[in-house]
Amino acid sequence: MSFLHSFALLLSLALTAYADSTPTTITVAGVPITIDGTTISVPSSSTADSAGLASIPLASAAAVACALTSLDIGSAYVESSGSEYESTVENTWNLFNSFDSPSCIVYPESSAHVQSAMKNIYRMGAKYAVQAGAHSAMVGWNSITDGVLISFARMDTTTYNPTTDTITVLPGVRWGEAADAVQEFGVSAIGGRASDVGTGLLLGGGISFMSPLYGWSADRIKEMDVVLVTGDLLTVSATNQYADLFQALKGGANRFGIVTRYGLHAAHTGTKDDKEWFGGVISYPGSAAQALSDASAKYIRETTDPKAAIPSTSQTLSPLSYHDISHLIPGDARGSGQQFGASSIVGDEALYWDAYTHFRNFSNAFTPTSLASSFFILSPIPSFQWSASGGGENAMGSPGVSYGAINYWLIYQPTVKSKPQAVQEGFELLFQQAPSTPGVPLYVNEADASQNSFATYPNYAKLQATYAKYDPLRFNVLHTEGPIGL
């Protein structure tokens, strides 16, 4: 009998015991689980030790966490096989993440379900990952093998409360869906620039098309519900007793808990029929690269207008609603490995061109053998973006200057199933050849896993202290993949 089949049979027996209130003991991955009425217990020798490390093999720890969660919230929310399980595993934006095999996938429909899963993960010392929009370019950040995957596919609604002027977004929402849900009220959330991107954007800070006017996407958050590694549920805001955690979540990525609800300040941008904006997608030939780089450097250095843009002409420009803008870049293509790298630059035209030149040389070395395409994406971060929202400090902290946030984006050939070591070494050499400006934060959502974005934050020391306060055993860092530095 296969493990999955025996696992299902054991759960069936356990659920029968639940109904009859008859004490019984089942064994999952070699660990006895005793069920007595509504009480589930495992031997203390099988649980996580004082350092948060499992004393049983990780695969066994995950299997038991899956079993306990299924007993707690019901088997309808915990899957170890089937079409929904396979779809979740295979539908990651980054092909490299689609080959994992979670011990189970938990599909919560409430914060209480997440609490149960996290309590059992913590109890057993299991590995875990969380998947919201499945759009991460980092390997293993939203997928896992021999661990528990929490998928927010069933928590994907967006609502608007006109009385409080608040948009409530659940974690499984993608930004295109959020725009569709609330445009009829003439409002929008300040979310991602690609409609397929999910709410994890907020935890990394978040750059939107209107960030110079409204601030970082995370700065639009009013409050959040967050489940800590222990399974405790907190509602955090800038004005309650958890203000330090609230700040840390706005740029601390996945290191500070699992957010199950975002309450966002609404931006009054009009309905889909209100063509009050002007724009589109502008393409430049390769021969214009230096001219565009120089213009971008000048714009970043000199602009003081939050509504300004680099001037150009294109047949694709037209009147648009903000709803149209939210869907300009789908970003939903699947089937290739993805990788990001980040840089942040303060300087003159020569410095930006130097970074571009090194990136072009790197890309040419690996195209087309490993890479199908690559992009040098420059996002201006004006100094006034840090105070535009009036929502208080985020996890990063203002560097006090305008700068350019560079995303080195690599798209691999579909035949490449994992990151080649030679490409990774070349990427890390690029970071050395075109170093970021000291004292300016890297954008963690677009950084390589090898880059310590947190250490570049002006608020780094405060971020470290907050992490130590809410996760003193460092369970998150030891049991799930994410940014380094804590």
C-alpha cells in the first residue's frame, strides 16, 4: 500500500474515532498520534525541540503536521494528491518551482485554518512554504518538497467599504482581479504593475505605477491580520500595540508571519470608463539604449514632480482608465525558469550606463544556451516617495535620496529545469562589477536569493530587533525559504 493510500486510510479511521469519541492511536510516518474526543496528542519526544528543530526526519515531521491539520480542520482543506494539488504544484510562474512535491497542501478558507496549520507545523518542527499569487522568481519561496505548502487559492476575494474607504484584499488575490472587483466604485488598490502578481508584493514593499504619488504599495496598508509561527493571530496597525510588527511586515517579506487579510487605503482613480490617464507601452530599439539610460539617470536625479514621466512619442499611447493601466502588463506567462537580481544606484549617467553594460555582457555570455531573454528594468524611486502616503515608516526606511532601483530579470530556455551553476556565478559576479550605492535599499521583491537586501535597509537594526521579538527561536528562518539577513 502506498504512503498516500495508507495516510488516507489512517485519517479515515481517526475521523471515525472523532465521531465516536473513542480514544484511539494511529501512526503516521512512524509517529503515534492519540485521538481522544476532540484532543489530539503526540509524544513529546516527537515534537520540535527548544530551538525549534525537529527531532524526527523532516518528511515525517511534515507528514504528521499534515495529518494533525487534517484532523483539526477537516480533510477537505488538506490534500496530498488529486487535480487541485497537481494544479497548485505545476502552476507556479517560475518553472523551477513547479517540480516540488509537498507532503500536503493546506487550502485555508479562514484565518483559523491557517492558525491550525501553522500550530501543527511549529509543533512538529516541519518545513513549510506559503503560496499566494505563485509569482515569485525565487526558487523555493512558494513551493516545497518534504514540507507543508499553504496555498491561498481559496481566499481570493476583494471588497470595498465606502464608509471607511477601505479595500479589503485576501491573500490569494492577484492585482488584476483586485482592480476588476472595485473599479465600479471608482477606486483602486495601489498594487503591482503586472496584473498576475499577487499580494506578496505588499510584504516586499511594492512598486506601483503610482508609487511616486501614493508611496510604496505597502504604505497604503491600514491594518493586517497575521498568523505568527506559533499559530497566534494578531491584528496589526500603525496605532496599536503591534505597530513594530506592522512596520516590519511592510518590506520584511515572508519573515514575520503569514498575512491572512489586508485592509488598504483606497485610491480614487475612477471607473474603467473614466479615461483620465494617458499612457501605454513604449518600446525603444537597442540603438537607443544609452540615450534612454542617460535620460533615466537625469530624470531620477532632477525630477520633483510626482506626476512626471520621461517624455517620448509612440503610436501605442492613448487615453486610459486606471483599470486599463492595471492590465497593461499581464505578467502571466508560464513555462520558463525565472530569476531576479537587484541593484540600487545613486549617481550620474556614466554609472547607470556602466551597470547596463555589465548586464549586457553577462546576458550575451549565456544567451541563447541557457537564457531565452533578459531585461534591464529601471524604476525611479524619488525621495518624496517615502512620505507620499503619510502612512508612517515601512521596514526599509528612507535613504533620504532619489535613486534608481534596477531589476536584472532573466528568463531561461524552457528546456532548462534548474538554475545552472555557471549562470548563478556569473550573476553574482555582475553584482560585484556593478555594485549598489551604499546606504540605499535593495528592492527585496526583485533581489536574488544570494543578496542580503535586509542589510541594505536604513532600518535594518530595528528590523532585526522586531524579528527577535516575534520569533525568538528563529523558526521561520530555519523552516522556510526567504530573504537572508535575519
